[in-house]
Amino acid sequence: MQRREFITLLGGAAAWPLAAGAQQIGRVWRIGVLVAEPWSEVEGLHDGLRELGYREGENLLLEYRFANGDAGRFPGLAAELIRLPVDVIVAWGTPATLAAIKATSSIPIIMSAGDPVGAGLVASLTRPGANVTGFSSQTAGGEEKRLELLKMLLLNFSRVVVLSNSTNPYSVVAVQSARRGAAALNIALDVVDASSVGNLDTEFRGVIRKRADAALVIADPFLAAQRALIAELMLEHRLPSIYAYHEHVVAGGLMAYMTAYYDIFRREAALIDKIFKGAKPGDLPVEPATKFELAINLKTAKALGLNVPLSLLERADRVIE
């Protein structure tokens, strides 16, 4: 079964059920998974745990909670996991991690977030403290790399507009990174904020008024959930765009430079295993992301009248034609 097929079967399901008729031997560990959407990358956690000897229906139960692009749902979903209860919470992204931290100070939390220190999720990377550890996905620093990739694509690139959601603490950190990248490339930068479906279309008019040469969309659950609409608006106004998630490119966005999140989830299994064996999460250093990917949608490039240079295509890990 392919990864995307696997996670699609989960859909909006609240829990991974125990296999029918499976016999439980010893303790069954219950892991809560708090994420925005059921993307295929999440299966990396399942695969990593399996490699370490954990089996659903034998010694493992995975409880999934999906916010479906609405970060406002995370606090309630985190509370649901705590009431079950679960032995550990895996949280993807800053809003999910913040919700988990506010909900419990005792249940271990394994997070992945762009800048855990900058967003106030942990005290430090070497000794995160409290009940939290995990991974720094480094997507905040990636904003500078995304602007460099746009520079490789566009011959005349002098102004970029950043589409952000200021209700997400990570967005503040990411915009700062984008400003540093724009200054280094001598590119003018404007920021447009959108935090709801009602104001997205209105705010996008602000994007167009900026007369930018390209757009950079910050990693955010709401903006990711609206990826099809955003891609449509970008294409309608002939605006090249770059993102932090592969799913944006699948939806019609032009390019994405992103953390290999499947690898992050697979590596999280090792941290969980250490905690189950007695380690305290606050004593486990936050680990960095080590794998990144570039995705390009050639169909969108053609619709925008862009010729993607061979030097850029050769660097791409995923190409949609």
C-alpha cells in the first residue's frame, strides 16, 4: 500500500483501531497524534515504530486527531487525547504543539516545529526542559532558501510578497527570516496577512496591489488547508509562488522547498522509544531536520509562461508534469 493511500484511509478518523481479534501481550502503549491534516508524511511515525518492534494490536495504539486546517480546533483535540489518556503526544507544527503544551505539563510531547526556541516552545535546543522535545524542522530558516530558488527561476526578480497568518507564532519567525533573505538578495518585500476564509480573497487583492514579481507562502495550517484556492488565485493573477509543503504543489502551486517530514516522523519513533524506556523528554535534545526536498509543478510553470532552467530541474526531488 502506498503512503498516500495509507493515510487517506485514515481520513478524518479519530483513532487507529486495534486489529480485530488481535491478542494483547503485556502493555499496550497509546500515542496521540495531533496534526492539521491526514497527509501521507505522518505514516513515517508508524513505519519508525514498526522498525523498533511496536505493532498495532499487540503493544501499540495510535490515536489520530486532525484539525482539518483549523488551528482553533487544536486545544479541544489535545484535551480529547489527554482524557483518553495517552502515554505521549506527537504534535506537528507550532499551533498543535502550543495546544499540547497548554493542555498538559505531565504527558510527554514530541513536537516538530520550524523554530521551537523562537516560538517559545522550548527553553533551548540542547535541554528543552519540561515535558517537551522533538525536532526543529528549520522551515523558518528555509524562507531565505526559498527566495534564492525564486531568484534562480525569475530573470527579473525585484519584489516579493509574503502571504502569512499572524495568528500563528511561527509565522512571525518565518517573516523575519524572509526579510533577512530579501535584504541579502536586494529584493523588496511586502507582507500580506490572512487568517480566515472570509478575508483570504480580500487580502489577496492586497497581494496583487503590491505588484510583486512572486509570492512566498508561509507554512501554516490555515494557508495549507486553503492551498487549492491559493494556487487558483496565484494562477489567475499570473504570480509565481513558492511554499513550504509539497501538498501546495500538488494543488497547483509552482514550487515548494520543504522539510522531508516523512523522515521527521520516522525519527520521532526513536524519541518515543527512549521515553517509553524511562528517559525524560526535557533531557532529550531537540534534533535538527537533515533532509529537505524541492518540488516543481511544470504544468503550472507552463501556464505561467515560465521556462524552468535545467539547473533548477536537476535539483528537484519531485516534478509534476
